Amino acid sequence: MDSTQYDALPIEAVKKVYPGVVSIVISKYVPTLHQVMPFPMMQFPNPFGFGQSPAEGAPATGEKVKVGGGSGFIVQADGLILTNKHVVFDTDADYTVITNDGKEYPGKVLARDPVSDIAVIKIEAKDLPVVMLGDSNKIELGQTAIAIGNALGMFRNSVSKGIISGMARSISAALGTEGEMEHLRGVIQTDVAINQGNSGGPLINLNGEAIGINTAIIFGAQNIGFAIPINWAKQDLDDITKYGRIVKPFLGLLCLPLNKKLQNQYHLVRDKGALVVRDHRPNSIAVVPGSPADRAGIKENDIITHVNGEEIPEDTDLIEILKKHRVGDEIELTILREGKEIKTKTVLEERK
């Protein structure tokens, strides 16, 4: 294969997707910054909302300024856009969507996924170019992947290419400036260059289909980025069509997916299932009072071994199993408590 043939596939893939990728500008009323030096080469002070603060004694006049930026992509011609939840996490901010032709639209956040780093925005427009959605269940290690996004909040619709370098990874990512964290399991790892501002843009295959939503990087690492599988977003889009919001089932507990390492660490009798246990956060609780899990009688240190008679495999998060169910479904849980097996039933509620 000569170089022309080798380059043809990614070039054509980008041509298909490029028109449907948008930039998202975050604006907010904040105290005016006086006597603060902007970052080198930046077009406006502090476009990412970090690293600077008003000079001591500076007056606060409440000016509306750009405080951040991200990316997204159009999935319906009438202006429905996918992005990351952490891009539009601030409910007090305003969001402006800039399409590939340079037009600006006010963006309304329709929904933020309560479980995953996904959000849906709506702009009032028609006949927009749409990014086709692929199947993230069919991706394979080593396949080519391309990211498109608003790199560094400055370089609109930048393109970078690499490969899928890992599957079903687990990460913890910051949502906002208050230290709130989101724990994500089952995300895609890639060596594609993902920079500040790329968040929310599509990760595409050589067919020009979105297979993921670029979401996070590890600071200090080289060529390690992560994307949300696009099939998660498909479920959210279906919910919005049916209910006008994202609907996720809620059981009401914290748990660890078990494996041989955790079995040895906690001296457990099993290396499969979900161990009900609080996490490291202050005031964390293992079982939410009044929740479906609480009503089912589940207690801290129980091990959930089966859901509806199906064994939970090693290293499998209970949340992934619950994604197969809907709000209002009755499920039977098999739990192991002090060597005794107990079966209990409960009805899943909507996560708020």
C-alpha cells in the first residue's frame, strides 16, 4: 500500500465528521480580573478557568467572561449535540455553541447523565450536518482512532490520530472546581492526543463513525487518553426521545467489583461478585437509607453474587449489569453474608 492509499481512509473519515463537530464556549459572570497577566499566547485571560485569581484589593464588577471551553458533535439535524458532562457541569454558566461554519448559537443543556460523563445540549437550528454513531462494542485493540475537538480551547476542530490501546478501563475524573469526582468503568483507552478543550469531541473510526466521546487524560503521562463508549450515549439519546430526560436505574449502594487481588486483600471467600462497602469520601455510606437496596435488606460487607440468577463475573461492576434493566424492574439479588446465601427482591427506582 502506497502512502496515498494509506492516508486516504483517515482523510475521508475526517471529511465525513468534521462538519458536525462543534466548539462549546463557557461564559460566566465573575469578578473582573485586574492587574493579572494572561497566559502566554492566549487570546483572552485564563480561558480554562484555572491558575489565576483577582489581584489583592481588585474591585469585583461582575463582568461576563469566557472561563472555559470544550467540544461536542451534532447527532440530530435539528441541533441535538453530545458532549461531556464535565464540560457543561456548571449550572450557573452560559454555553455558546460554535458550529463548523462559524455560526454561534445559545446552547441549552437538556440532560446530564447521572452515571456517566455524558451530557446532551440543544441549539435552535435546522438541517445541520450530523455525525453518524458507530458501535463501540465492535472496537478492537490496535484499530485506528481519530479525535476531533477544540484543542486547548483555541484551535477549533483540531484532528489527531492514533490507536485503541486499551479496553474496559476504570478511571476517576474531576467534574468541576469543587473537587467532586466521577468514577467511570468500562471506558476506552487510546494513545490519540487529547488536550484541554478536546473533551466532548468525537473519537471516530476509519468509517467516519463516532465510537466514543473524548473525556479525560492523565496529567504527566504521555499518550494516555480515555473516551466514553458511544453505546452509552445511544442509551441516553433513546431516553431523551422517550422521556425528555436521561433515566437511569438506581439501587442505592456502593460496591467494589471483586477479583482475586481484592479477595486476598479483604480475606474473602469469593473472587467474583460485588462487595458492598463505603468508599474513601468523607461521610460515605455503603447503603443509602430508604433506597431499593436498603428495602431489600442489603448491608455493608455483603457480597452480591447473582442478579436474577446470573452470576456476576470477576471484575464486573454492578452498575454495568444494572444498565441492562429499566426503572421499575423487579430484580432478585443473591447475597452472601457471613457464609450464608440469601435471596432478596427489590424494585429499581430512577436515579435523581
